[in-house]
Amino acid sequence: YHDRISYHDYAISVERFHWQTQNSAGPDTPSGRRYAESSTNGWQFQLFVRPRKGDVYRACGRVTLESAEGDRPMSIVWKLQASLPARLFREFSLLRLLLSYDRPNEDDSDRVLTLQYQVSFGAHGAHKF
């Protein structure tokens, strides 16, 4: 990994995952065609994810191509053969709603509703702004 490279990978739903290829892959490259033509060329793919560099990869199972667009990198939507477990979906989705309840003592309690949305701004090494 390089600190200026960041891919836009996230769970769309428990059955679909958005993934960006390496920066060298395009529809006219061997690796890009391998993904885009996977329904007919015999290639099969498995999805492995990790939230951050240094974390352990988690196997999500076999995926099939739903769509591919863009160029260097390509944006690919994979359809998962088996649904993501709820915990992995929450961890890799862009939109999260969390309700927390804390009761630090008998006379006090806190309820917190948090809405998180992941968004990126600006240019970096993987994509031009």
C-alpha cells in the first residue's frame, strides 16, 4: 500500500459489492478484460476484504460480475454468491445507523443515534479530481 492510494470499495447491499481494480486495469487491458469477460472466459473470482492495511483479510466467497465501467481503475460491481454476514455489511457499507444505549449508573442513561456516511473529497494518487 501507498498512503496516497485509496480504492473506493464498499458494500452496496448484502448481495452486492463495489470494488475498484488496480490503477492499471482498463477495458482494453488483459486484466480488465479478465474481469469484464468473466462470465464467458472461465475466470472465477473470490472476494476478500479488510477494513485497513495490516488487518486480517476476511473471505466473502465467490462473486460474479454484475457490471464494470470506467478506466484505470475500473469500477466493478460483484454479486456475491452468499450474502455478507450482517457484521461485515455494517463494516463495509457507506451508510451506517447506530443506536447506542449506555447506563453508567442507576440514575443516568444515554441513548445516542448516530448516522455515519462515508464521503471522499479531492485528488489522490489513484484518481484525478
